[in-house]
Amino acid sequence: MTAFSTVTVATVACHALIAVSLFQVQWTVAYDNGVGLTPPMGWNHWNAFHCDGLNEGLIHDTAHAMVDLGLAELGYVYLNIDDCWQLSRNSTGFIQEDLQKFPSGIAALSDYVHNLGHKFGLYSDSGIMTCQRRPGGLGHEQQDAAIYNEWKIDYLKYDNCYATGLGNVRWRYRRMHDALNATGRTIFFSMCEWGVEDPATWAMQVGNSWRTTADIGPTWKSITQRLDLNDQWHAYAGIGGWNDPDMLEVGNGDLTLAEQRAHFTMWCLIKSPLLLGNDLRSVSPEVIEIISNKEVIALNQDPLGVQGYKRWSKHVKQSNNNNNNDNEKSYIRNNDRHEEESDLEDDNDEVIEVWAGDLSGGDIAVVLLNRSSQSQIITATFVDIGFTTFSSVKARDLWAHQDLGIQKDAISATVGSHDVVALRLTPVSEEGLTLY
């Protein structure tokens, strides 16, 4: 279960996407199956439970927790089972669930989840086996799609294991795309191709999201690596099809609260699918506060569907004065280069960055990201973030939930180590009147 991630800026009309990059303008026809108008929100069991921890009781408990914690009301509607739910195929080739893990069966579990108001998702693979060596979907696409329809599945994550030499990857994903469409059921199609063939450049016509990176892990380095790899594809995503740098690790591992807040904020800004991957049965109030921030979630779910991207970054040299930025040197990211993860191991540890993305109504989201080991003052000029026709904005801090008043030409903040300041800027006239 590996993947490659991407982030995109796009403007969409009638589900046709004009993808604008630094060097080209292109038309991409989105997969118009009625879902994915905004990035999906929900939960997936894999990051916290993997194969051994998966069972029917876990899914029942999580379905209730999503309601009790108020997450469903916030938009976390998909409850997705990853690998290890399936066991074998019967004599006619139909997939069989693991009845030791799911004694009531998947159909009954789907009803249980739906009765609580959620949507229900499953996992399969475009090869002959899944990554955990369960039956894959290759050659059984129509049978599998038919059973997914019968079980009322709303979301399918489709992996890419055990497929070497078994046909072109685009052909294999197209086969399942066609089989799902033939059922007449609306199913979100999540392609987990890992970025092997740069799916951002072609998957918009096949699926609703596409992985662009290897699997994420609950470490700061893993999160920032996927953020970087995903950013090169920011011009290819939009309404109906999203770059996917993998699921959230908020609530997992030894991440600090600042790192979890930064992780969640960046995934919202870059219009990533927001799939929680933690144990919701024992989640801390601090984690709930992060994943429940309505103002930050609104960046992700903004109907314009434009992915935020990196506007600039700088290396910083550490000193005894945490806020001494005199020793900064410019760092220009190569947006053309398809960076491998090994290239990112040590290059971006002591970096400050400005990210931004357009929002509906003329607003713009700005995130000041401090990847360094000390607090830093980060300044975003309006030119940096694309405001070129006016010089004044109303600013709101989305984590402090405070209005910051009128700002002219630039905005600055002190940002803690491995943390963010997230802002929503609204253009105003010199008299302070909203322009849009």
C-alpha cells in the first residue's frame, strides 16, 4: 500500500477543468459521476488498525463515535474499510468477506453504517491480490462492481499491488471505472496508484481522486515529504477529481499538537481528501479540537474547488535569536522536477513557507508554515499570494478565531516550530468596504 501525492489549482465550469500551470494551459474533462464536488471527508481504519485490528465491532463503534463526537455533522460522512475485509472467491468468482472478522457479513454492516446516516466504503486492488494478499479485482471487475452495488457501497479505494506485468495501469483502472459506471450506483472512485505514472495528468477522466505519493506515516518528515511531492501537481485537481497525498495522521504516533494542527491545515488548504485515520473511540479533546475546526474545514470544502499551493519558501539558519531572519537565504522550489522522496530527506528541515489558495467570493486562504526547529516571523506580501489589484484586506486568524482588522500590502505573524498560522483574507477598499 504505497502512493504518490499531488496538489492543484483549478477553475471548473460544468465539470470541465481548466488546469493552469506555470508553463501550460490545458482542458481536462472531469469524471462527472455526481460525487467529489468537494474533497471527501470521513474515516479509514488502516492507519491506526492495519489488518489485525479490523473487525465488525470496530466499525460499529466508529460509526457511533462519528455521530457522538459531532464529526458526521461537520461533513465526515464516509466510513471506509481498507484492506483485509475480503477472504476468498467462491466457485463462480464472487468475492467473499472474512466472516471471522465480520460475522454478520458486509451487507449487514453496510446497512448498519447507513442507518446511522453515514456512507460506506470498501477497498480492493487492480492486481491479482491486494497488498495484504487478499483477492484482488483484476479480471473480476464486473462481478465485484455488481456485489458492491448489491451491498450499497458508496466509496471504493482501488490499490495497485501485485499487478506487475498484468497490463497498463491506466487500462486496469479504466476497467473498474467502467464496471462501476455500469451498475448505475454513485460510487466515489479513489485510485491508489501511488503516482507511478503521474495520475494527476490523466486520472481526472477515470476517478474522483488519485494518490500521488507513497503511504503516509505518523511523522513530521513523512507529512512534509508528501506535502512537497503533491504540490507539483497543483494545477491538475478540481471539482470532481482531487490530488490525494494519503490519509490524515492526526491523533496517531508521536506528533506534537503543533504538527497535527499543521498537518490538518495543510491538507485542508491543498484540497486533499480528509480521511481520519485515528482511533475515534479514545480520541483526546485536543485532537477533536483540531479535526473539528469549522473555519479550517471550510477551506477544504470551498465550492470553488481550487487547490492551494506553495508561493515561496526560504531556508533559515538557526541562531540563539529565534526570530532572527537576517541569515535567511532564498530557496526556489523546482516545480518542474518530479522529486523522489530521497531528495527530500534533509533538504527542507529548516524552512519557512507561504502557501495560498483562491476561495469563492474573492477571498484567499493563506497559510504561514514553519518547518524549522525554532519560532520564526513569516511575512506574506499581497504580491506573493496573488493580490495585485488592491492593497488592503480584512484578515481573520482561523485557529485563534479572531478578526485581525485591516491589513495593508502584507501580513506577518510569529509561527511556532512545526506549526502554522492560517488566515482568511477578504479584499476591501481603502475605506474598509468589502470589494466582493
